[in-house]
Amino acid sequence: MGYVLKNLNLIDGTGGPVVNNAVVVVEGTKIKAVGKEGEVEYPADYEVLDLGGKTVLPGMVEAHVHIGMNGEPAMETIMLKETLPMTTIKASVYAQKDLMAGFTTIRTMGDKGFLDVALKRAIDAGIIDGPRMRVSGQILSITGGHGDIALPPEVTFTGWSAIVDSPDEARKAARYQLKMGADIVKMCATGGVMSEGDEPGSPQLNEDEMRAAIYEAHKVGKKAAAHAQGTKGIKDAVKAGIDSIEHGIFLDDEVVEMMREKGVYLVATLSAPYNIKKYGVEAGIPDYAVRKTEQVIDAHGASFMKAYRAGVKIAVGTDAGTPFNRHGENAQELEMMVQAGVKPMDAILAATKWGADLLGMSNIIGTIEAGKEADIIAVEGNPLENISLLKDVKFVMKAGKIYKN
């Protein structure tokens, strides 16, 4: 079975110019040929799809989601009171929302009970529809840290994070995540906005602890990511060998240069603080989260642009699942990046080619080229002129199967 996509303008994800009147030939799950109308051959029995002059792009990559939540103002209610089967069922719906929004690949950054691992396996097995997934399982946190929910001593909750307080404990926890099916080991280098008992700038896991966990991930060909907001914690994570910094609120010139030299990605998640500040305590968001957001949001935007202008690698991630930061609305992040000063083409690359590179998937996704998997989306108009068009994707294909047309 094959398709011929015609009458389209192509942004292929390589960073090259738009190709007008382009043709994309899909055979099975893969892209067979790409070129201009009249220059591409294809079998006569392939189904021709006239895309009506739409702009076609690679399926987008969303590099930071919490798939078990969908913007609830009080996230701890989901984590502590909702049963794991209910959360998993809802997560399958949220994953489909991401797919239908044009994000054909997502990376989870912490969910309870390994539900992300189960969801990935169900999608891969064809049991349910959803995007390609790279998953992290539990996050690694120090006692009392960003991943350690403050509860009365008689209450035990183990589903969200692995609590580690030494290099040996970090090593064992990383090995456990990998055993359970994690593609990424995520760790908390600093405090955060949504954790009650700490501050975003405070260091948490130290360099030796992170290095032990990162080593375990890298030795089996997997990635490591750090929730890292304060400057010292970010530096410790980079020195330890991390692949990506999540959030990166307080970046100084030294750590920006370290990240650039080492090829460390920044996944800024601009959408998360924006929505917390926008909706506030009136909408039920905890007052400590609103307070901390208001303290850091300006520094966050400034740090992101400092890194971008210095040539640090960037990828799109929203922190979807955090308050009023909903699945299916992920393209808000590209809109915010462009509003901050990112070139529209670079925002698109951050959501395609660069996102695929971060996830270690450049060999199969991220660009529309012969031999790649046929993950293809389309929008009305030119997103290089209006990036907000990506918030209304009209056509979605993943692995040669049409999900939205």
C-alpha cells in the first residue's frame, strides 16, 4: 500500500528552503521519495492525496510531558488519590491528543507506576493508537527533594520517584528504571516550582550521584535528563555528563558555554510557568507554586534566549500535564519561542530534526527524506510567516498510517 501526497509546500525539517509544488511518496511505513512535481516517479496504483496547497512538515517531537496528567491545578491529587489503572486509561487519551496535534513522538519525564512504559508498549504493539514514545519511568530525587512529595511519616508513596541519597543508591535506581523499560533516566538536580518544600535554585542531587546514574544510562545506549533550574545544579549535571537540561531557569555565561561545548540540549518548557502565572491561585494552583513562578519567570525567559543566541542546542518541550498546560495544546511552546525571539525555522527545527536528535531517533524521524519513517503533518498556510498555524494541524500521518485528514 502506498500514498502520493501532492499539491503541497514542503518544510522538510533539514533547515532548507520551502519546496513549493512538492510530492512525497509513502510506501508502507516509510518515505520512498521526495521531490518536486514531475520529478518524482511512483506506482500508478498508489492512492493520491491532494493536500490543497497545505504546508507539510515532519511529525513534531514533544520532548517533555507528564502523560498521566492533563493540566489539573493540584497535581498531587492525581498522584496520590487516583488509582493507577484510572490514570493509565486517561494517559492513553492524552497521548492520542498529542498525536492528533501533530506531535507524532513524545518523551515522558516522570509518571507514576511505570504507566508510561506500559503505554509505550501498548502503542508499539498496536493495541491502541498513540505517538512514538521515549519514556523515563520514575524520576530520581533526594530525600525531601523535588521528586519526594511531603507526606505524614505514617504515609508511604513510592510510585512517582526513586529516592536516592548516595552514588550507590543512584546507580541502583538508574539500573532499576532501565530494567523496567526506561529509555531515559531522569534526575532532579535542583528544587522546583511545583514541589512544596524546596526552591528552584537549590541544588539537590550532587555531581557524583548524577554521574553514577548517567553512567548506567549511557553504558546501555540510553539517555539521561536533569530537571535543573538553579545555576549550581545545572553545572553539576553538565559536568556529570547529562544529555539535556530541563527548564534551565538560571543559566549564567559559564554554564551556557559548557552546554554549548558539550552539546547538551536545553528543553526550556516555557509553557509551564506561563500557564501557572496566567491562571494563578484563583484557579486552584497552590500558592507556593504561583509564588515561585512569579519569582523565576523573567529569569527563565532571559536564560532561554541567552542559551539560544549562544548556540546551545534546543528542543521543544512543554511540561504538558502541569497546571493548565494540556496535552494537544503543545504547539503553544513554539509560539512562545518565536515570541521570545527564536527564528520560526529554528522553532520548527527544535520540534523536528533537533528533537529527534535529542531522543536518539534521527535515523528514523525528524526530517522528510527518503528512507525515514513516514511521520508527516500538514497545516493551512505558511508557519514560517505565522508559527501559530501549528496549533491547528489538519493532517497527521505516523508510520504511513493516516490518523487525521
